[in-house]
Amino acid sequence: MSEQQTEIDAIKAKMDIVRLAYQRLVDESDALRTCLNAKKRRPASLVNAREDVARSCRALISVLKN
């Protein structure tokens, strides 16, 4: 395998990681929105959803920095 192909494969792998991290963030943001729109708001579930979104944001930022 050529050096160029190795670099291309590494970039594709990184793109897959970013895509998965972004999708997780979108899914957790949807869950947070659902909690906020629910008629019966449970503070614990809202806090958990917010923490999940924050954790996913940090993970995505970390992936993008590397």
C-alpha cells in the first residue's frame, strides 16, 4: 500500500469518527429537546439529557482538534 493510500485511509477513518460523534450529538440534542417539550418535566431527566449533550460536544471538539 502506498504512503498516499495510507494517508487517504487515515483521513477516511477520522471522517467516520467525526460523523459518528456528530450523529450522537444530534441524537442527544433531540432527546434534550424532547425533555424540554414534555408536558411533565422531570428535572433529573432534563439534567441527564443536558449533560449528555455537553459530553458529546466535548467529545466532538476533541475529535476535531486531533
